[in-house]
Amino acid sequence: MHSRTSARTELCGLAARRQRRRAPPQLSHAQQQPQEPKQQPLADLQSFFASVQKRIEWELDFNNWAPKSARAWRLREIPPELMQRDADKGKDADSAPVDLSVDLAAALEAVRDAPSSGPLSGLELMQLSLAKFGVAYDMSLKQIDLMKGGTDRFVNLNLYVGQLHQRSFPLTREQYLSKLDSIADALNAWNQSDYIRDWFKQAPAPRAGLPSRPRVDTAVGIRLNSSPTWDPQLAETWFDS
């Protein structure tokens, strides 16, 4: 009797285990929720590259990023909106900012009609810078004496990143032209006016390790010692006096 009861119990346990094996697994609440279809990674990648291509095309378009003064210099023409800028502001002549478009238009015309020889002036130096670079760079004469009392003296006309038409430029128009007049007097005394004109007529290009345009950390220098008419004795007298 006892053996029959044990056998029946074992059969019931075996049947219960088989029933549990056949029962479907219970899904969790998260698994029972319908899942959204996954986005196709290929479509996202194509959309990304399309946006990158549009951005690159926009950056490479000169008219999108270049300032109007640079575009005017490149095209050798002055946009009408620049010619009319600040025309009706009603400010006094002394307090009104210097209009780059007016100076640029005058410089392009003056350089085109200017004689190829003769003494330089501060105004012509400003116009030469405007015609070549589109801006009136700050300038200064600099001499480097490698050996004190020796003959190894180098003299440059340096162009710096500061510009007359910047609001942060420390000099007024009159002060700027007065400074350039002093530089022009020295260049005329050294017989370097034609050499300077020829340099400004050349297109901007890197030379002797210097950039094509002045930067914050680097000036562009015109080496007067390279001029065929350079006389070292004149510089000695000028700087040692």
C-alpha cells in the first residue's frame, strides 16, 4: 500500500514538472509593451553627410564670409550700400568714423592714375595699402643693428595688423596721415619711393618666411636693403643723428 502511494506521488510530481516545462514563459511589463521600430542607421548617416556637405559649400562661398571691404577690393568695385553708409547719420565731421568705402574708391582711382615716379606722401602710402590689401595698415620704419657700431644694419618698412578704419585703432585720421608723412619723408630722402611703389603694385604673396598679410603676431616687412638703389650710408646718418 505504501509503495503504491509513493509511486502515485512520484507520477504526480513528474507530471507537474512536465506541465511547467510546457507552459510559455511569463513576459515582463517592459517586454509586453510594443517596441518602436529601430531607425535605419544608413538613412541617418546619409542625412549627416548631406548637412556636412551643405556647410562646407557655404564656408567655401566667398560672398558668405568675406567682409564687404574685401569683396570690394577683390572685385575692384564699391557696393552701393557701402557708398551710402553713414551718409545720413548727421554726425559732425570730426566725430564721424572714417568711411572705408570712400577711401577705398578714392585709392583705387588714385593708384590707377598716379605717376610711376616722384616723391611719396603719407596719403599715397595709405592709398597704396588700400589698393593692395583693401585696408589701410599701420606702418613704421624699423632698423636692426646686428653689430653695434658695425655695418650690418637692416632697415624695413613694416606693416602691422592695426588698420585706420578699425574703431579700436588708437590714431585719428590726421595722426595716421601725419605718421605716414614722416615715413614718406624718410623714404624720399633714401631714394626709395619707386621701390616702395613697385612693392605695393605686386599681388599679396608670402615672401622670405613672412605671411602675405600682417597678422597679430607677425608684421610684413619691406626690406629696403634689397632695393637696387639702397645706400647704407644714408641710413647710418639718419638713425645715428
